[in-house]
Amino acid sequence: MTLNELPFVYFYTDKSIQMSFRRQLAFFLLLLSFNANAQKTENLLKKAFISADSSAYYFNKAKKTIRSDEDIAEYYFCKNAWHSDKGNLDSTIYYGNKASQKFIKLKSWLKLMYVYNNMGKAYNPAGEYEKAISAYFKGLKIAEQQHDLFWKGNFYQAIATSYHDFEDFEKGIYYGKKALKTFMSQTPQEPSNIAGALNITAINFDDWNKPDSALAYHYRVFDYVKGKDTIYLASTYNNIGNTLLKQKKYREARRWIETSARISEINKSTTIEKNYWYDRTTNYNNLAVIAFNLGDFAKADKYFEISRDAAVKSQNVEKLRDYYYGQYLFNKKRNNLAKAIDFQEHYIQLRDSVFDFQRAKTLASLETKYQSEKREKELLKSKADVLLARENLTQKNTQMLIISLVAITLAVIGWLVYRQQKLRNRQIVQQHELQTAIAGIEAQHELQNQRIRISRDLHDNIGAQLTFIISAVENLKYVFELKDTKLDRRLDSISNFARDTIVELRDTIWAMNHSEISFEDLRARILNFIEKAKSASESINFDFSIDEKLSAIKLTSIQGMNVYRTIQEAVNNALKHAGATQISIVIESSDSVRIKITDNGFGFDKLSAAKGNGISNMEKRISDIGGEISIASGNGKGTEISIMLPSLKTAVI
């Protein structure tokens, strides 16, 4: 009994390679001539190819627009491909012959390979293996001439499939391995192609009664196809089950084949119809054999009925042959000898009609002819290469002397020119660098002057006005004796706010007066802020440390100010809202700068608490300088704010 994969294009995964070929075919439809008539023909052929129920209409309209050999070739090409997709074998052959004649004349080799492939696919299921292999060998010759590894590997795989179906498993293995070697040499490798070559090699080993080798090749498929893509491996699952079946591991085989059947049903809507029926025949024929070997004759009858219906619809003589052989074994096992003999006769008659001696002789002559032509071409090429090499050697000896003298002269002249140009270029580069440096210094100087003017204006105008407000408030309190009244508290609030604003203003002026801020500057500023915080909240213990390695690192004024404001905001939040008794600020360095502000206060639930302006401002400041900030807190667990600045190697700091 021979239970094998689909031939060639459908071989690896019924869906992925079909879609690959359809995409490539759609690409070809874009390569028609650019004149207006050819464009019209192209559009009609595209519509014909993709239309679900109006293909005949569009093909007829396209035929009426044909004006050139290129147009008629494209028309035959699309008809051939369309009938191949639909499983119309006779029409595939008819239009394939028409298209191949045109493409040979036009030297359109890539499309000619498509046509030979489609013709081989049409001959093979009909059992006309010698014609299928002849078509594949024609395509293989072109692929070798064009150095096309994809098509070369696929034609090897197709030939391996035909030899398998003809039951010449040794040759099937030979060409399967050649396909595998070809696909493995592709850069980059395509897993679907490698899996297809592994599968065809494996099923030839399987039907040659070498199950260990078959399983080894089948399991290798899963090294290349993983995860969700295994949904397209219905054939592989069935083949593994088929090998286990022959080893009489019926229950284990059943699990693999049932998986294959489920995958085929899942992919039914995206699978070419004849390929779906082919897989269904294979699956249920195998399940029927397993069922009667496990003694479940009723289930075997049911499965054989499904297999017979699918075999007829697949239009594949090999599948029908498998069905007859399975029925022969089944009826023999249950001692229904009359039916067993009847199915055996059908099996022998079909096998002999396809696998006769004359056909085997024709196949052997086809391969011999291919190999002979290949050797003759290699021999002629070798002789031509030897003669050409001798002639070239004589010419080269004469030319080398002349070239050497010219080269030496040119080299001397070139070196002198190069040396002069190099000196010139060096002077130009140095002059440009000097001008750029001067311009940069002037720009920095002007920018610094602008900063100083702005900071002076802020200090003299806004600072003075804030100081006046504080003085005015104090005078009001003194003149009107407002101690311990509501208005007194409000005036205190205004005074404190003005003082805080002056501090903030001084911080801003400090940042503006520096084009860059070192971590040492930042350290001094934070210490000053902590001292003020201690005087306001004497019960709180502050802990501040900064990595000494950061002393020489520079921040831009914006970066320094944003980091300082964020730390300031975090500490103020802990002072005002957290009820903390311990606040820690740690700044450390590794590949990046990490800052942690922690307190032992009340904490808060991040999920239920609304995000206030303080937290939003901190996140915005750190985000603006390319850093990251995270806040960890919980009710009664305190709060930890972590800040990570960009890598010191790449950040502008």
C-alpha cells in the first residue's frame, strides 16, 4: 500500500506554497508590455484569474484584445494556470502546450518553467508518469541554465514525487535528496521548501520499507516548521502515522492521522479542491486500515466509504489504487473472500495499467537522455574552456608587458597627483575646522550672553517685585497688628509663597547661567534644598548619597534642572502628604545614571489613587530628557520613585 504526499507544488503545506505560487503568478501579470492594449489585456486576465464565477467572461474579453505574440502567450499562460488551480487536467495540458511553444519563441524562461510545472502536475495524478517526468526534466534544464535554485529544487522534488508514485523508490530518494541539498544551499533558507524535500524523501523511504529512515526525515520537518505554522503540516502528520501503521503501532498511528484529518478540515476553505480530496482519501484510507486491524469492522466500513468518495473526487489513480488495496486487505481479514478477490482484481488491473514494463523503460530512457545531454554539455564546455584558456594565455602574456609599463607610469603620475591633492585637502579641512570652531565659540558666547541678560532681568525685575511683596506683607502685619487672625495667616501664606517663588527663581537663574551642570553642582543644590527642608521639618531624617564616579559627568542645563525639579517634587510630596519620618535620596552610576527617592510614609494605592499634577510633572520632566521614571507604592508601604537617565555613553550629558 502506498500512502504519499501531494505532488510538488502542494507537497509541503497545502496552503503556504499554493499562496507563494499565486503571489508569483500575480507578479507576472504585472510584467506585461506597457502599451495601452497590453495593459487592457493584463487587467482582463487578472480579473479572469481571481474571479470566482466570471472567469469565462473575462477570458473571452481578454481574447478579443489580443494583438501580439506576447498577448497570446500571456493568455495561454493564464488559462494554463487557471485550469491547473481548478484541477482541469486536460485543459491544463492543452493550454500548457500552447503557452510553451510561445514562450520558447519569446525566450521567456521563467514563465516557461511555470508551464512545465503545471503540465507535470496534470500528468502525475492521471498516472501518466513518463509525461510528468518529461515535463519536469524540461523545466529542470531551464532552471539549471538560469541558475535558479528555487525552481531547480522544486523540479527535483517533483521528479522525486513522480518516481515515488511509480514505485521506483530508490530514484525517488535520490532526487528527494538532491532537492533537499539544493534548498539547503539557498540564502536565506526557506523552511517550507526544506520541509517539502524532507517529506518526499521520507515517504520514499517509507514505501521502500525503511521506516526508521522515513521517521528520521519526517521528524526533521519540525526543526524547520514550528509553532502556528505546523497547522499547515497535514501531510507530515499523516505520513508519520502511515509509517507507524506499517510498524503495527496502530493506536499511536491513529493519533497522528486523526491530527492530520483535523488540520485538513481546518484548511479546507484555503486548499485547492482536488488537494483536499487527495488528503481526505489518504487520511481515511489509513484510519480504515487501523480500524480493522484493531477489530472495529463497522468503523472500518465507514472510513472506507469516505475514502472511496474522496478518491473519486481527487481524480488521482494512485489514491484509487490505495483504496482498492485497503479494501482487499480488509475483506481478507474478515474472511469475505469473494469481495477480497474482487477488490484485488481491481487493484491489480489499475496497477498494471499504470505501472507496466514499457512505461518503466520510457522513464529510464528519459533520465538517461537528461544525464547524457548534461554530460555532453559539460564536455563541450570543458573543451571550449581549454581552447579559450590557451588563446587567452598568449594574448595575456603580450598584454601584461604593455599593461605593466603603462601601469608603472600611471602609478608614478597618480602618486604625484595624489600627494599634491592630499596636501590641498588637508589644508581645506584644517581651514574648515578652524572656521567651524570659531563660529561655534561665537554662537556659544552669544547664547551665554543672552542667558545672562535674561537671568539679570529676572533677578532685577521679578526678584525685586517679589521682595517688595514680602516687605509689603510684613509692613501690613506690623501696622495693623493682625496676630493670630485669619487675615494674618493668609498674609503669612502669601509671604511664604513669595519666598518659595524667589527660591524657585534663583534655581532657574542658576540653571540659565550655566550651559552645563555637573553632578557636583547638582549635589550642592540638593544639599542646600535638604538643609532648608530639615529646618522646616526637624522630625524627619534625611539620607542623601551620590556616586563619586559621577563627579566629572556633565548635564545640559535643561537636563540638570529637570532632574533637580523632579527630586525636589518627590521630597516635597513626602514632606506634605506622606507623613514620612525617613527620606532617602541615592544617585548611583553603572551603565546609566539611576536615582532613587524613598520614604517610609503612608504610601498610596496606585490603582485607586488619581494621578495628580505633581506625579504628571515628574513623569513629563524625565520623559523630556529621554529618561524613564517608575513609582512603587502601596497603602502603609511607603513610596519609592526610581529614575533612570540615558546611557552615559550615548546621552548628551
